[in-house]
Amino acid sequence: MSTTMNEYQLKYIELKKQYDQSDGDAEHVQALYEYKDFLEEQDTPEAKWVLVDVCDTLKLYKTAYEILRSLVECADRKSLKRLGKLQSLKEQGDHFALRRPKDGKEQERQKRLLDTLPFFKYHPNPLETEAFIQTDSPVTCDCCGNLTKIYYESPFYAVENVDCLCPECISSGKAAKKYDGEFQDECSLESGVDGKDKTDELIHRTPGYNGWQQEYWRTHCGDYCAFKGYVGYRELKQMGIVEEVLNDSVWDDWGEERDEVIKNVVNGGSVQGYLFQCLHCGKYLLWIDCD
Ligand SMILES: [Zn+2]
Ligand SMILES: [Zn+2]
């Protein structure tokens, strides 16, 4: 160990060790983010160098690149080499970064916004799943012609080309009726639900989600589940529900291989996970597909 190791580096090494040992659970991701906040407030090069490491670990490659670039003007060859590596990674932006566990403030803001929208029981947080897009400059709903700052694009299976729908036209069934369209293919639903009303609400009055392949809607306890969002193994691990989603008959065909398969599920990767939750017993269920 170098004798020039400073307090910032020592702290980072400790946090990184805990993060690696925990295989990336939420508590240790949060600790890294908090340390990132702290380092950003320090105005010394020592702190900035360590900030690059923290951002690198969090896969915030673009951010790491930018901080490093400001530091390397008179830096050594090793740092220049690292800058080159981050430069190639920064193309993906911070898109694949480990997600920061949401703090109270951001949750409050989202909740307030969500309260202004119609409620979709099979897709309860379309803001978080990004089924609904938020924009500062209002767009026109194709169905009702009203201006909206929150809108939906896809999937919507209809003959006519529909680009933009407001939440109200989805929730009221107006859009499905006007265009004779469906937000979820009726032929791609897990069995086990009786009652036409439930299916009608799901396919005609609920925003869908975007799969690599044909979207599939999970069911449990005799009803459709709520779509919770896009996940990979890392997110499931952070939520502490890996065991829960593996305890599901959809994995029966995989046998022992399932433990390996689930580790290869990456949010935004070529094996994508879609998370559902039962509205009645609360169980989490997973669906996966490949690009
Ligand atoms: Zn509308
Ligand atoms: Zn259930």
C-alpha cells in the first residue's frame, strides 16, 4: 500500500470493499452515492481524484470522464490511459449507472405528480417506468386534441398511426375505442384470470410496456399483476427479491441453470427483465426476454 494514501482514498477503499462483498446491495450503493455527494463538496484535487473512482464504480462513466478530464492536464501516462478508456465508455452516458436508491424528496415530487394522473391499477407508476414521458413543452394528444405535458407513445396496437396519447384518453378507454386499439396484445397474456372486465381494463385502459419481444403480462391470484418496471439481476438484488422471483413455476424448465440465467439478466442489456407484482398477495414475479 502506498504511503501517500490519503483519507479520501482510504474511505473509498473501505466503501468499495463493502460494496463488492455485498454483491452490490442497496445499502452499499447508497453509501457510495452519499460519499460522492460529500466529495463533490470538497474543493481539493485529492478529493476529485477519488471522486473519479467513486463515479467509475457507480458506472457513471460520463461523469467520471468529465471530472478526470479536468484533472489530467499535467497528469501522468497512467491517468491519460484511463482517460482514454473512460472516453470510450462515456459514449453510453450514465445510462447504465447503478441507480441511486430514491431519497425522500424525489419520491415526494413523483408522488405529487402521480396524484394528478388517473390511477392505473395494472401499471401503478407509469412515471417511474417511463411509460409516460414528461416534457416541458406541451404536446397535442392525437385522440382528444388537448395539450399535455405528460404523454404516452407506445406500445399501442392499432391500424392507424398514433404518436401521442394523454393519460386521460388511456384511462377512460377513449383512445382504445376511437382507434380500435390495444395497449397489450390479447393473445400474449398469462392464463389464470377469469372475468372479461379485468382483461378489458388491462388491454384497453392501461398503458403498456416495451419488451424486446412481444410483451407478456403475468398473472397471480386470479388477476393480472401490476407492472413495476424494467430490471436486471442487480436491481432484483438491490430490492432483495432474487429468491422470491426464482420461486416461480416459470423457471421449472431451467432446472439448476436458473441461478445462472438470472445473473445474466441486465437492465438495458440483451437479456432484459420485466418485474410484476401480484395485486392480492404482493408476490413479485419476473418475465425475461432477449433481443
Ligand atoms: Zn387525450
Ligand atoms: Zn398473488
